[in-house]
Amino acid sequence: MVKGGLLKDDADWSKLGVKEGQKLMMMGTADEIVKAPEKGPVFMEDLPEEEQVVAFQHIKREKYKETEGVADNFSRILQQDFV
């Protein structure tokens, strides 16, 4: 066992006598406590029907933009390789 005590940031671990594979229990406090989000995730199924329609249209529009960009890049690559 390692004798308990305050372990500072600049402590020399070789002087503690820790063996390979030995399990250590560390206790202390975090620099800052992470707070839980005030509002949890909102699932599309939980939205009112009108908001579901708007959200779905937004998703479709974003996917179309993404696909369109990929197609444009692909056609540019093909033109460069075969010209």
C-alpha cells in the first residue's frame, strides 16, 4: 500500500513506491463542477405536429445542400481527371 497524503502536481511518483499494475484510489475535487444542462434533449417525436413539419423540412433542406455539394465536388474532380 502507498501511504496516504497530499499529492501535489509536481510530486515524484517514483518515490511513492507504486508498483506496475497496482490500483490506486484517488480522491479530490475537480477544477470546476460541471452543471447539468437546464434543458434536456428534445426529440422530434415529442414536438407538436406543426413543429415536426418545420423541423423535417429543415433537415431535408440541409441534406439536399450536403448532397448537392458532394455532387458538385465529384463532378469537378471528374472533369479535372479526364480533361
